[in-house]
Amino acid sequence: MSQNNFEQIFATGETNDELAEYFIGQSYRAPLVDGTVPVANITFEPGCRNNWHIHHGDNGAGDQILLCTAGSGWYQAEGEEAVSLEPGSAISIPAGLKHWHGAKADSWFSHLAFITPGEGVRNEWLEPVTDEEYGQLPS
């Protein structure tokens, strides 16, 4: 794994084989905290992004928080412009919102991911972010 000038403060982890079918490109997952509020560091190789997806939960559960820790990436909610993510960027994603996130084409990217725990928490994986959609993002 070549990460030219990519420095992060958390471990990269192992290849994210469990969810590989929902990603274009290679991602890595490093669980950091297990328990009531699990936290993982997710690292994306350049150009890697996850499919459109929705986090679900009941009674206030299922919200996601992304904290960018290294590199440069994208977050996009359905019907909205993509948001550039740099170290220190924070995104709050309410349960039920269709979205995707991943690395920019020329940069590694890492974020911490949190999901509000509770009843009915689950992911609904949807269609990939196509090369055409991704290619329209600013460089």
C-alpha cells in the first residue's frame, strides 16, 4: 500500500473485505472503540468511494457522524452538491438520508465513523456512485 505523503493519527486497519461489494476501489477499516458507541477509522485509497446508502434507526438511532482526519475526500447527500472534506471537517448525517462518501481521485482519505446506537440500526446499501457521476466532481 503506497500512501505517498499521507499521514494519519489512527491505524489504517485491514482491508474492508466484509463490505467490499459496496465500494468502488479499496477501503480499510480499523475498529477503534467497541461498546455503546462503536467508532472505526475508515481509510479510502484514491478514487475509492462507497455506494449510495441510507442509515436507518428507530427513536433517534441511526444518525451518522463523519470526522475527517487525513487526506481529502467527498461527501454528498442526494439532491445536494458534493462537499469537500479535509482534516477537521465534520459531517452529521441524519438517519434516513441517502448519501455517499469517499476519497478524491488523487488523494487518500480517512474519516472516523460513528453511528448513533439504538433500536433498528441498519444500513441499506444502494447503487454505486458511477464513474460518470464521480468524474463530474471538481478536482
